[in-house]
Amino acid sequence: MRNIYINIIAYLFLFGCGKKESTALVTGVDDQFSVKLDTILIQPSRSSQVGRFEWTGSEVLYIDHLYGFIESYSPEGNFIKRELRTLQGPEELASISSVSAHEYGFTVKGEGWTFYEYDREWKFQRKYTVYADAAYEVDQLIQNPVASSTMMYELQHYNDHFPVSGDYFYAKVDCEHPTFNAFINPSFYKEAFLVAKISRRDGKMEQLLYHFPETYQQYRFVPFHIFFDFHIGSSGKHWLTFEIDPTIYVYDASKSLVRTFGVPGVNMRTSYPETRTLDVAFDTDLYRQSRFKDGFYKDIFVDEESDVVFRTYRTGTNNQAIGEESGNPLRLQIYKSEQLVSDIAVPGKFRLIGKVADRRYIADGFYDETAEKQGFYVLSF
């Protein structure tokens, strides 16, 4: 197998609301698979440089977290219109954390556990707060934790997203129980649930899904690498990837494990520091160091129609400083029919968010605060 390499072949500047800044040609496994990555710059009406992009199926949404608005753009970067802003209308939307576009419209996460539903024309439908069925007294659960109780969990904030399927959305969840947690309790890695199925009607957590894979039993405690990502396909299948595990897990619509595949990343630093004390949970330097120096698998995106799976991973770095996670080198694996066909370096905040057309995809991730530029990527092969 020949070495994988990146050859930047051109810098292009186009004028207009959207501007294509660069094109890169990259090659994959055995030099038989090529990928092109374009950077599409946009010019929001205001920009805090703190936001994210999402894909609606036809338009790119820019969500500015600090200024609190959503604007839509074409895949070429041309401004279309402002879709929503905070404190607008009867919904009393106070902030915008993330947006999930689906066939019925848009599900918007506001402050805390509050969600807002809009139709496809951005007309407000309803709002609700996610809640757990109070089957136990809180004091009972503190003394005797019950892993299967929804009361044990809260929405996870790291790398969050909320894919919608019918009358439900799915969310990553955390458990921050004083004794049943990832820092001191080995049973946590066997019994804790990871994803909640939540009603879009009233916000009730209806079901808890999935556990950590057996890979986590190889370690004592690795609490700073308990994160994971998942994708829901149009067929109802779920794909999951975990930070310390090269395997990708595929579940059918009934949530039964049906397949696994995956290849380890290139030159990853995987000597994960283990801990046996809760004190490290409050040490932000240790957390930041683990996100910067360690290698781990990150985001997954699936084009079910074309049988293509994309997964990013951070390689880790031996840099003696402690930097931000986005400074930890990022690579992208591309699987075709579950066979690895490409493993390439990508920008540090790269995150695939949608399919534009056959072999053409949209990715979040270009923010340059110093140059006051921001935009998204278009990947094609």
C-alpha cells in the first residue's frame, strides 16, 4: 500500500456572496481513490465566529450562537435569507444551540433542555422541555443507582446533535451520578446507557439505548474518552463509533447489532491515561490535555444510498504545550461497502453534515477569527 498524501493544486478566488477559496486534491488507499475539498466562504450579516453549519437537504444553515440567528446559504455560498433569530415571535426563543433539519421541518435546541419545533417554512409549532419519568425518588437513586432509569441521565453537551426520526429525536446522554460514573465505577462501562429516544411531542425520554463496547473493559477508567458519535440512516439503521475503539458498530431499526467493521487510524497515540479517582473530574487541564495529545475517533456520517461511511479521528500530538482540541491533527476515513478506500488529513474542525448530490458532500468547520473569515467545505470524489 502506498503512502497517502495531500497535494494542494490550486488557490481559486471567486467573487460574490459566496467565495471558493481553495481546492485540494487528495489520494486514498493505493492511490485509486481521489477526493477534492473546496472551502466556500460566506459573509453573514453579523458574525461572532462562534457557530456551526447544518444541512437542510437543499440549503446550508449558518447558526451564530452568540448573536442568536440562523441564515441560509446555497451550496455555492450565496446568501438566501435570514430564517430565524432569538426573541422573535411567540416562541420566546432565548438562544440557539443546534438545529436538526428533517422532513417535517426543524427541531431547534435552545437553552438547557428546551426544544422548539418549526415547520418547513420556519413557522413556530411548539416548544417543550426534555424530562425523565419520575419512577424513583432522587434520594433513592443517589443511594442505589439504577442504570436503566431515565432519571439518571442528562443531555450530553460535547459534540451534541439531535437527529430526528418520525415523532422522536435521539440524543447523547451523560450520567453524572456521585458513585455510578466513568471515574470510579467499573460497572459504569457495562451498564450505563448512551443514547435517549425522546418524544418530539412533549419531550419525554421514552427509551434508553446502547452501552459501551467491550473495548472499554481493556482499561481501568478512561473518563476523558467516553465520548462517541452516531448516525441514523433513512432505513432506521444506526451507526456508532467510540473514541478509543477502531470498530464501527451497525444496528438495525430494532436496535440490534447486525454488523461491525473498521480499520485503525494512522499513527494514533492510544496510550490513554487511566484514573481511579473522582478528583480528576474537576481538573480542566487534564481534560484539555487528553483532547489535545491523545488520538481518538470522532465523527461519523453515512451515505446509506451509496453505501459510503465517513469517520474522522484525531491522531494525537507530542506537542509539549496544551492546546485546544481543534489543534489535534484530524484525519478522515472513507469506507465504501465497509472497505477502507481513503484515509486523509482534513482541517481541524471538519465535520460532515450532509449530502448535496452523488459523491458531493457538505462539511462544517472553517473559522478564522484573525482574518474574520468563515465558511464550510464541499467534499467530492
